[in-house]
Amino acid sequence: MNINLFKQFFKSLYSPKDIANFRVQGIGKTILYVFLLSLLSVIPTLYYTNSTLTQAVNGIEEIVKQELPDFQIKNGNLVSSENNPVTITKESITIIFDSTGSIQKENLSKTGATLALLQQEMVLSSGGEVNSVSYSMMGSDTITKGELESFIEESDSLMAIFIPILSIAMYLFATGIKLIEISVLALIGLLLKNIAKKTLSYRELWRMTTYSITLPTVFFTIMSLVQTTVPFGSLINWFVSLTVLLLAIQEIDQPEKN
């Protein structure tokens, strides 16, 4: 089927019949479409994460030097004399320092641009996305406040390298998740095609599923851009994808039996 990816993208938003027709195209083009969808879905995360990192590096050095208490990261734990969490807001970023363990990573999902030094991990929250790094993964038994200051001073020159590498890693991870999602939904599609009494192979269902997830992918991308959390998002995503897939399956004409 000679139709470009962007036309397929727009048709997949509203036409189950076209999705059904896409089942006969080459697998290479379908996989290329998965990469396109993955890129679309990861744009909000890339934007908010990278902008937060840039803001953090620009504003955190002064905060660490002048406002954070003395501390050590020792044996994978943040150690200080503070008995309560410390919250510092500077311009558009918030810094949280908590060596007591009273703040958990899950509590940061609804905050704005936030960098948190928690008891056992460093957490970056932005645009509803929360990413963390355990202190035990930093490769040093003890890290002091002075060493962290030196690291931040050097990080400006490293950002030009780090941000593209981080972006590529996040994109590849999102693509892998999409491929797994499509494969599982296509397995459920085997049940749906039996219910609809259609003759389809798993290979054809896999192609159709790839295009069936376009609508929910676009919806959740928009929600991420406006930083809106959708209740039961995963269930809605799978329900809409399977509904579109079922509609596409029903569009397939079966040959008449003699």
C-alpha cells in the first residue's frame, strides 16, 4: 500500500477501515510507524525533563552553596543534622532536602519543576514525570557538599552532551514499551477476531494494532503537554486501543464459502 506515514497517521485517528487495510503492508513500514508514534508520545517528557534540568543546573549552584545545610552522602544515604525537610523555591524550580526519610518519591508526582535530595535517592520531577537516581549508583562511598558543588560547577559544560544522550535513552525506552504494548494488544486481538468471526493471522493483527493505538497515543500526549493527569489512564488507553482494533477487525470482508 503506497501511502506515506503521515497520511496513515491522520487516517488512523478516525478510520477503522483504513486501519484494516494497513494489515497488508510491509512490516518494515509498520515498525517505522511505531518509531513515529514513540517520538510523538515522548515529546512532552523530553521537553519538561530537559527544561527542568537546564533550570536546575542554572539555579542550583547558588542554592547548594548558600542555602542547603551541610551534608554527606554516605553508604547510599543522605546524612545531615537537619531534623526536618528543607524546601527552597527559586524562580521556577523547587529544591527539597530531606535526610529524615519523611518525603517519598511518590509524593512528588504532582509538584512542578522539582529537584529533591531524599534520604536514599535524588529525584527530578517535571511535567508529571518523576525520575530518580539512587545514591548507591553514584559509584562513591562518600560524597560531601563541597564535592557536589564542584560537580555542579563542571556540569554546565557536560549538559550539551548529557541532554542528547538522556533524550535518546528515553526515546529508545519509550519505543521498547510501545513494541511490548502492541504485541500484548495483538494477542488480545486474536480473541477479538474469533468473536468477530474473522480470519486473521497474528502478523496482520500486529500491524492493525500498531495503527489502532494512534488515537489514545495522541490523546495522552496532549494531556502530558498540558500537564494533566488522567485517572485510570492505563485502562483508558487499553480500552480505546482495543475498541479501535475491534472496529477495524469488523471492517474486514470475509470471502464467501462455497
